[in-house]
Amino acid sequence: MKLTKTLLATSALTVAAAGAYAAGHGMADSMTLVSWGGAYQNSQQKAYVEPYLAMNDGVSATWDESSAEAVAKLRAMNEAGNVTWDLVDVVAADAIRLCDEGLALEIDPDEDLAAAPDGTSAEDDFGDLLVSDCFIPQIVYSTTFGYRTDLVPEGVEAPSQICDVFDLEKYPGKRALEKRPINNMEWALLCDGVAKDDVYDVLETEAGQEQALAKLDTIKDEVIWWSAGADTPQLLADGEIFMGSTYNGRLFSVIEEQNQPVGMMWDAQVFDLDGWIIPAGLSDERLARAKDFVKFATDTQRLADQSKYISYGPARLSSAPLVGTHADLGIEMAPHMPTDPENAKNTFLYNYEFWADYRDDIDAKFQAWLAQ
């Protein structure tokens, strides 16, 4: 009860602070928000865009579903001197790259973000998830595999290990993999005998990159490559693939909300972070609006509210105790989070620094391999 009263009081203060900030700054009356589409973007819309717009008469928000191409598009916008996005949802490694290139603004967590309900600073509340000076974390998610339960061969147990993805004899059928090297290269090395702790040491070498691509070669003819997070769930729902990688929240949606015959495989799920960056090059009015919105959208209650709609763990420590039931289904959400102990028995930790350093070079090599 005490937490609830404190939370309500802090939420009121946050709203009051937002109003005071707005009064003292000329703010744009529209925003273009960039995200990933599908179930995740819907969770953002429900948890914080709709409440924010309800509190700010005359303000509008438009979505652009281009997060997968955010780095390239922001580079082009910056080059042209015409940045049309106000807030961009990106994975942590892309935030690091954008920050390093001066394409994202550095933020001061304790000035630009809301404190926790008990007064804990935003910097302490987000903790180690503040992996870049420009990154405003929202969620912890994982990339893992879903599979069609009705397509598991008769007499064979359902796939449960990451290397089942590479076993075409035991589990025939099409796979869906993301059209980028991240995660695919790591899984390939794991299933080619490389120890988990050695994966990135191997992958930083030419020989290690060739080893990973050679392992992916063994299933390449059976792969459908995806770019949008909604692709694999749709391919699974349509029965066009036997298994495919995607974000755990997308699989939750297709399994629990759509009741499709799909199972989830948690082994070697890759933990990652997703959050906002504010693009460099905004006018004062657009920057004021972006900061006002993001302070509201990443407070303790808003991040907890997002878990009502999708099974991603909120990035704030203070949000975790507030995670409850699904807004429509009424089921407890905690067991569906990638961080649940039962789901996290064998996780793979994504190396942000590695991919920030090597992404462009390995991307080029990966795309050349795809074209072969």
C-alpha cells in the first residue's frame, strides 16, 4: 500500500514536472516516433503514447517502422541536413554506434529521466543497462526460436536445444533467420563446438568469421531471411516454416494471444536491450517535445505498464515489482519474461561493444555471403 501511495504521488509529480517543463519551453505539437511495428510497437502505443497524448491536448504522434534500418537512415538524414525523426527505438549496439558517430544526443539520466518512486535516481534505477551516454533503456528482451508444434516429426521430441536449428535430418523444414550476422554467427559457432565463453574471441578473427559462415552454409538452402520482427510469427502462423528466430515477445503474442500451434525454445536465448535515442540535429522545439515525452515514457509506471501487453522485462529495477497480469488475457506475465529463472537456465549474453566495433565489417562479409 505504501508503494502504491508513493507511486501515485511520484506519478503526479512527474506529470506536474512535465507540465512545468512544457510551460517553460516552446514545444513542437507533433512527433515522429520510430520503432519496430507489430506487437512491440503496440505495447508502446498502449503503455505510454496514448496516456501521454491524453495528457497533452493538441499533440500528435506518428509511427515510422524503420528501426531495423535506423543507423543507415540517420546517417543519410544527417548527411542531407534533414532529420525527420524525433525519437528512435534501437537496440543497444546501434545506440552505441549512433552515439559514437555523433548522430544521437548524450543524455543526463538524472536530469532528463524521472527518478524512481522512492527517490532513487534514474541512473541508479537503470544501473548497468545505461550502456551508452546516448541510450535510454526501455526493455530487456531476448531473441530465441519458435517452432510449429504440429510439424514436429512423429516419434521425435520437440526441439529444445539451439543446435536443433542446424539438424535438418532430425527436424526437416524451412527455418527463418534474421538477415544480419548478429546472433546467427554466435549460434553457428556454439553449434560448431566453440565454448560459450570463447565465442567473441573466435568471432573477431577472420578464421572465426569464416567458421561461422561455413556452419550457416549447412542450412542456408532452407532459410527464409527476415528483416521485420513480425515476419517470423507470420511465417509460423502460415505454416511456411518449421522454426524461426524472433523476439520472445513476438512469440508470446503468436502463442498466447493468437493461439497458434507454436512452441518456444529458450535455450541459448540472446539477451539484449532496447531503448530510445534522441537524434542529433533537432530544432529546439522538437527537442523539447522529445525530452518531455521520453521522461514520461520511461518512468517507473510506464515501463511496468508495457509488460501488460508484451513479455519483455522493464529496464528499471523499480518497475519489476509492478509487473502484473496481461491487460487482455489476465495471465501472470512474470513467467513469460526472458529473465524468469526457468527460462534463463542457458542464456547467451550479447556483447554490445563487440558489435559496435565489428558490425560494419562483418555486415559486409555477411551480405556478400548471402549473395553467393
